Amino acid sequence: MKKRIIVLFILNFLLLMRYKHKSAYMKNVNLSNEENKKIEEKDTQKVDIVYKDEIINIDLENYVIGVVACEMPASFNSEALKAMAVAARTYALYKIETNENYKLSTTTKDQCYQDLEIMKNKWGDNFDKYYNKIKDAVMSTKNEKMTYDDKTIISFYFSISNGYTENSENVFSQKLDYLKSVDSTWDKNYDYKEKEVVFDLNEFLDKLGIISNKIDNIDIERSNTGRANYITINNNKYKGTKFRSLLGLRSTDVDIKYDDEKVYISTRGYGHGVGMSQYGANAMANEGYNYEEILKHYYSGIEIMYI
């Protein structure tokens, strides 16, 4: 008899809890659209961006959609797009957390950004397909960011490597434990990584500020990833990143040949080489890696947390 009373008590208790849960749910359903919108906005972070010479206050996740659309091909694997979304969000949050009044640039100074009009012009008939694909990638990682030692990281990324990413101190003069050189052999699958450019000899020397009409010698000091740390030409020494900037090259992994009239420069990779390779991320995703695995490969020792 006692067992029967206990069973009935438990059943009544469960029914009561279910009713309360249902009632609470129904209350949310019966809220007006405006009230629901206000509730959603409480959980939505805003950021200030400088776009078309105006300062715009925008929802963080909408901003990330615009960054992913601009920074990574929409045809990439969804897991790569998710990794890109977390990296873009993390970068923005790092900038804001280190300067609460910071206005995010929408150029390569910070992160490239595109609005809906540009996306429509770029994708044409594929707009719905690609926009929804990117939006899904962003919203499925909503509020996620990368941290190291409980601090938001500066999540640099770039297009494609020469097979290895670069140590941060060789590019940005700051050593960060989570931005160490790692293997990115997936990038070697893409012909896109290689490029040759040709300069007239005088044009080459002018761009470097060298007053001469010939090249006497060229010496390249390389990092362990094959990129140029320093390049010396006619006793003029340039940091690899400065050399790349002056000549508008794709990367600092360079080979240089020359004759009496021309200079031939071959580059491997595209971008500064620090952090996540976007093409590497896509190749990893195509092999079955998920976005968390991709991020933890390129950013050493990080954790993925909610903001």
C-alpha cells in the first residue's frame, strides 16, 4: 500500500512539473513580437564599425556574417566557415576588450566586411544559397570565442601558407604562445599558393629606394618555415615583411633571380602566415575535421568559450 502511494505521489509530481513547464513555455509564445525582440536584444552584443566613412552600430553576429562573406569563399566547407566565424568574432572581441571605445575598421587594417548589397552583387543568383550557408555557420557558433589562459586571443588568419604557418614574433614582433608555427601541409594541394612576378630592374630598385642601376648581390636570411626574415640587396637590409610590402608581394617566402634588365620573384603562399590558413582550414574540413579541431590545430593551446 505504501509503495502504491509513493508511486502515485511521484506521478502527480511529474505531471505538475510538466504543466508548469508548459505554462511557462506558453507565456513566452504569447508574448508580442516586440516583447520577444526585446528579450533577444538583451542577449545580443553590438559593435561599432567604420563602414563607407560612417560609424555604424551593428549586431555582432551580423558583423561576423559580413566578415566571413568578405574574408572566405562561400563555396568552402561549412566547417571551415564555422572556424572562420569564430576567428572573426574572436578578433573583433579582442580589439573591443583591449579598447572599449574601439571602432572596427572594415578594411584589411582589421577585417574586411561586406553588406547585403555587395553580397547580392557578388553572388547573383546564388545569393540565397551562399548567404544562408554563411549565416548558418555563424549562428551555429553564436557567442563562441577563443581564449588562452582565460583571455581572448588576437586571432590572426590569412589565405594560404607555404606548408607551415609562421611564428608571430617573425611578423608582428610579439611572441604569443598560441600563435606558433604549425604544419599546414594541406595548403600544398593548391596551385593557388604559387605566383611569379617580374619587375623591370630600375622599377625594382626604385621601389626599394636603392640608388643604383644594377644589383651587386642578394642575400636572404630565412626562418625555419622557409620565409624571409631579412633580405639584403646591395648592402641594404630589409625585414621580410617590409620587402613584401614595398613590392606588393603575396608572401615573404620568396626566391629572387635577376639579369641585367629584369628581376624575377617567385612566392609561395598568400598572406602574413600567422594563425589560421583559410585554405588549410577548408582542406582539413574536407578531410572530416570539425571547426573546433581546425581552430585548435592552428591556434595552439586555446579553449573555445562563450562570451
